[in-house]
Amino acid sequence: MLVAAIDLEQASWVFAGVCALVVLAFMVWAQKGLAWSDVLCKRYLYSGRRVACRRAIAALRFAPHPLAPLLADRFLIRLASDEACTVSALAGLDRLIAQSTAPQTSAIISASLVDIWVNAGHYRAAIFAPRQYRWRGLGASSWELYSVAHINRAEALHNVGRNDLALRLLARIRSRNTSGVGVNGSIALEAWILADMGRAREAREVFERIDPRPLTPYYAAEVHFTRALIELASGEYEVALAEASSGMANVVRASSERNGWFLLGRIEALRGNLEPALALYERGRSHRYRGQSGRGLLELGQLYERSAQPDAARAAYAQAIREDPENAATARCRVALDESLESVPQSEADVAACRAAQ
């Protein structure tokens, strides 16, 4: 009997110890679980390890924190956008904003995911997000989030043809930008815009300040593409080709891959290689990612006109109008398509039908 009592007492102590460890583990997980899961999700997402990222997101949902479901949904939205599931990403963003009960929550959600609108070609939604969702207080509470969100807005401004406003916005946030991604992302975008405007010397001076390490591997392709565009604007076509090819070798996001095909097509066109250029543009045209296509499809249509293929040119212009209607380049596609239709003898019914299909 005495032995049995001792065994029972030892078992009770072991059970109590196990319970204490479980309670301690739960307390640690409750305090640190959200941060740990956030780090894991970011690490896997930004390295392109999407299967591991989905598992980390699933684990994040079990974190005993009220913000865990919201954070998990944000990662799923970004993952969908990276995989070119644009409709799903937009629906998720709209749902999160609709479910937010406080203006501050809507501000944080819209600022942290403003690039989803940009990737989908909804540039005006990104540009006017600060006014619609009241970002004013974000600068004081989270300058890193505030600055990166405005970099994405600057990209939207560039896509609608307002390079002046985009450069002014980047200059305004530069002085207080402290995050590695924010600082170097801003430099890369400013250099890209300047090179795209033909200001190659200024673009190179800006680009020389970049530290690519904080942007890798997620934005590594963009760093190479920016350097390629600078070399292209400087007339260094071979260097541009090598840089763009390096960018394609480091692609993580679907949008980066499609932009890379279009950039390679532009380089080959300027090198005078029309057939390879058309093939590269066509790879971009048929890519699963469908956003921000106006500039590439405009250039493709122009190449088809040069090669005396007006039907193919009209098809490229019409695709740009469908896929990227807010892009400044798409306005030129509309003009080119109208001029092309007017130059071809056809009935008024045929013209009307063609324009209705745009």
C-alpha cells in the first residue's frame, strides 16, 4: 500500500509538471507565436517557397492572437497575387476592407496591400487610397509601412503617365525612409522612371546608390531589369541583354517574369532582331499574369505594324485595352487601333463590331 501511494504521488507530480510545461509553452506561443509565424511566412514568401509559405500561413491561423486571422489572410492575398491569381487577390483585399470595423484597420490593410491594386492594373485605386482610407495617421505610427505604400503609389503614377508626380512623391518620402526595402526600392523605382524617360545619366547616378541585398531574392529581378533599362537608354544593348537575362534567372513573382519577357523583346527590337523580338513579346503576351501589360502590348503592336501584319497589331492593341485600360500606354493603343480600323476598307457594321470587342 505504501509503495502504491508513493507511485501515485510521483505520478501526480509528473502530471503536474507536464501540465506546467504545457501552460508555459502556451503562454510563450501566445506571446511570441504571432511574431514567429510572421517571420516564417515572410521568409518563405519572399524567397519564392510557396508550398512552405502556405504551411506557415496555416500554422499562423492557430496563433492565439486576435490579429492572426487577418495576418494570415494578408499573406494569402499576396501569395495569390504573386502566383498571378489576380481576381482572387483583389476579392480577398475587398473582403478584408469590407470586414474592417475601424478606419485605422482599413488604413493599415489598404496601405500594406496597395501593390495588389497596382499589379492588377487598378492604378487609380492605388493613387487615391490615402484619401479614401485615411492614411494620414500612418506616418506617425508606422513610417516603414507608410513609405513602402507610397513607393507602390509612385509606380501607379508612373503607369498612368504622371512621372513628374511619381518622382516628387519618391523625393518626399526619401528623407525619412529607414527600411532597407523602402530605401532601395525607392532608388530602383526612381532610376527606372528616369531611364524610361530617356534620362540615362541621371538614372545611372541614382542607381549607383542602391544596395540590392535588402531586395533579394524577392525583388532581385527588378534590380537587374532596372540596370538593363539604364543600359538600354544609354545605347549599351549587349549589357542590357545580359542584365535582363540575369533578371529572368532570378525571377520570384509572376509579374516580374512577364515584365522580363517584354523587356527582352524591347532589347531585341532595338538591336534590330525583329523575329526574336516578336517571339519574346509573344511569350509575355501569353503569360498567365495579365496585369500592367499596356506598354508591352503597345510595343508589340508597333512591331507588327513594322512587319506589315496589321491584323496582329490590332489584336495586340485590343488586348491591351482589355487587360490594362488605365495604363497611359493603352491610350496610345486606342488611338493606334482607331487609326488602323479607319485605314482598312470595311463596312460600318464591321468597325462597330470590332470596337465593341475591345
